[in-house]
Amino acid sequence: MNCSLAQTLEVVGERWTMLILRDAFFGIRRFEEFQRRLGIARNILSARLSHLVNEEILERHSVSPGGKWAEYRLTAKGKALQPALLALVQWGDYWYPNEDGLRVEFFDRRSDDPILPIRAYSQEGEALEPRDIGARPGPGGPKNIVAKK
Amino acid sequence: MNCSLAQTLEVVGERWTMLILRDAFFGIRRFEEFQRRLGIARNILSARLSHLVNEEILERHSVSPGGKWAEYRLTAKGKALQPALLALVQWGDYWYPNEDGLRVEFFDRRSDDPILPIRAYSQEGEALEPRDIGARPGPGGPKNIVAKK
């Protein structure tokens, strides 16, 4: 399917894959830590980490002489998923609120202030409502996209 | 799992569900149109649409007297998924480029200009790099989140 979303979901659309990425953004780097936090079966975790390494979203680094310890670090391609992940987390936090309040707060490490909600902006920096945003085929696009009413 | 992302993926983490939502943002509203565009089996489409209606992401409206024709329209909760979907599409377009160029271009319907890439911003409106963004437990959060290094 000539579609970026279908393509993206092939790579990161799987539930464990997204949760591993979330933890990678939280600074988790080692197999044992992912395993403990996620409570995921070791063979599944191993398969998902390999998949993310093959897709160049994580990079495996040996951090002990014999290669016994390895760290999985986000690549630039992996880091580029952060806005999508943040948007999904924020959506869940807003629409399925926990009675105790926000579960995770994302903050600007330089100022310590919470970041703004992820949303679309115009070239002029105005926040756009869903109705303001249209979609049209680009040069490499399918011809059957209709403009949003 | 006390996690907004896990919760979110329960609701919208399924591939067809996301592709249906993408088409809903493109203005698609009718069963037959979704079916034709996605090439999805009718029973699966029917199940996914019901799921999205149950989750109050789409609303079903009868648009003919006998209720034969129905439209599925995005609710406010559904529309709120747009930043996440845009971010996923943009990521796919950037990292899996089509040789002919951009597949879909999202534009500001008022100015006709492309929208900015979806990304995180500080309260002051500065674009944030992944390394600038930390995560900490909110009042309703788990206690095992570590700050991103």
C-alpha cells in the first residue's frame, strides 16, 4: 500500500514495540530492565529488540569486554518517533484520565516546565484545529485522496 | 498497566483501526467508501467501525429515512487523534521516502500552505529536541519512571 501510515504501522504498529520505544525514551537501555519493567516474555522482547535494531530504530552497543552486556540506544530515526509517541500518550491521558491525575508529565529539561500538548501548527505558528487541516496527494502520492470536508 | 500508551494502543493500536481513522480524516464517511479504499474484508471493517463507535471515536449517523445509509463521523475524541496520526504519517514519509516525493501533503486550508512538521514545543514556543524532553511521574503515575539521560 503506497501509504506512509501503513508503512509506519508495519514497523512500529505493534503494541510491545511501542511500549519498548516508550521505555527507550525514558532512558531504559538494557534487556533486563526492559524485561522487568514491561513484564514481557524474554523471547518476545528479544524478537522485538532485534526487529527495532534491523529497522535502525535502536542500535545495539556492547558495553562490556566480552559483549555480555549490551545497550540498546535510540538512533536518530528512533528519536524522530518521539512526537508521535508523545501525542499518543497525551491522547490517552486526556481521554482515559486516571482519577489521581496525570500519569506521566513530559517536561522541558532546561526550564523544568511541562511541554505544550503535541499539535499541528501553521507556518505562522498558529495552532491548527482538525478542520483547518486538509490533505492532498504529494508528487509521490496516490491519486485517490480526497480533501477533508 | 497504568500507562496511557498501553491504554491508547488498546483502543487504536490495531493497523486497520489506524487506517480507517486516516481515511476518516480524509473525509471518508461511508462504509462502502472505506471498504473500497482500504480493500478490507467487510466483516473486519464492520467490526472495526463498531469498535470505534463503542469507543466514541466515530459516531454513526443515519442519513437516509430507513437508516440504510449511515455515515461515520469523527467525534471530538476522534479528532483529537489527529496530531498522533499526522506525526506517524510524517515519520513514515521522511524515513521511508517514495522516490517520486511526498505521498501526502497536509496543508492549512486557510492559507493553502503546508503545515509544520509535528513536534514538541516548550511553553515559550521553542521546538524541542528529543534530548530536551524529560518524563516524570505525574500525581497519578507509576513510581518507576526514570528521567531520560
